Amino acid sequence: MDLSLSTRTVGDRTVVEVGGEIDVYTAPKLREQLVELVNDGSFHLVVDMEGVDFLDSTGLGVLVGGLKRVRAHEGSLRLVCNQERILKIFRITGLTKVFPIHTSVDEAVAATD
Amino acid sequence: MATVELRFSALPEHVRTARLVAAAVARRAGVDEAVLDEVRLAVGEACTRAVGLHQNSGVLAPVRVSLIEEEKQFSIEVGDEAPHAVPGDKASGAGGDADVDIEEDDMGLAVISGLVDDVEVSTGANGGLIRMSWPTTPPTAVLP
């Protein structure tokens, strides 16, 4: 399965809906998308991972890279994920302390901390 | 000899194939269904790392994956032929994307060691090997 990406704007946030598998082959597409958004001035991103079937460390690296980029503009990168097998990867790498992880897009869009 | 052996060109697009084959053979070998996601992720991480090492050092040889069914365990060996593939070696980092690659390599090993209890990583002048094992349930014990 390939990676699917779509973006939409909700208020001052840009929601990136990701579907499929994020691995060493597909992660560059996600990286390009995040870089493009930041270059276009979208600094408050919500990455919706509910449609993601597989995530590996390459994908984590891209998300960390995205976070670094938005933080350089005092922005934010929030994740939406309820899938235990995906959350587990964030836990074992300690990245649950780095990313705000929300249970719904609405919650992520409303978050302001 | 391994139950199934796989050799693939060191290209990112083949890592998914390795994951699918490894998970299929692990299932057949009797690895618990709940652990198959971990097998899939761990073998993907090991293959991704091997592909990166081959590409970074210009090695043209394929990445080797051995799927080994044993009496009470299932093992996966992922071998690379990259020279001086010392885990955590940051000396080659030249800034920019190289740093990102190295961070990802370290993160791959971190994921593997977080996921798999029984893992050995060995490296030498002729390449490296990651060996991971999981217990299997004998077919007789599967009966309700």
C-alpha cells in the first residue's frame, strides 16, 4: 500500500491527513509535504494518522524534522492517533514526550497549550 | 539452512516486500498473532538500516534476510555488507541531511531493541548482522 496525503485548513491550523504506510520508501513524500507547508507559511500543523497502517523510524524521523521546522517559526505540530500499534512506537522511542498526541482532529485543532 | 532466504537490491521500495514475507513466514512458524506487528516492524527497521548502510557506502551487493524456523523459536537475520558499520558511529556526520540519516539509523536500532527482547547486533569489517528471535507456540498447544 502506498502513502496518501491530503491537506485542509481549519482556522489557523493546517490538517494533514495521512493514510497507508509510512516507511523508508514513502517517508520522503511526507517530508516534502511538511517542508512545502512550512515554506508556504503554515506553521501550525495537525497530522491526522488515523488512516496510517504502518509507521517506522523513518516516519518518526520525518515527523521530528517537521516539528523542528515549525518550532523555528514558533509553530506547532500535533498528532492525531488512537491506534495502539502506532502509539507503541512513539512510546518505546520516548516521543510521546515530544509530540502532543490527540484522540481527534477537533481536539487537536482546539488545543492551545 | 534457513527456512526462507531473501536477497534484495538495496532499494527502499523492497523493504516492504521483506516485511510482508517475514510476517508470512513468522505466522506459519507459529509466532503469536499479537506479536506479528512487532516482527513486521523490527524486520522493516533492520532492512531499512541495511539499505541505508549499503547506499551510503556504495555497496552494490544485495541485503540478505534469513527467516529461520527452529524448534521453539523463530529467528530473523538481516545481514549487510557495508564496511565498518559500527552502530552509533557519528564520525561520518557531515551536517544537514547526513545528521538526519544518522539520527534515523539510531532510532531504527532503538525501535528494534525496544520491540525485541532477544536481539544481537554484530558488526565487522565485512558487514553487520542483526539477529532477532521470538518464541513460537507448538501447534499442539494451539488447540482450545
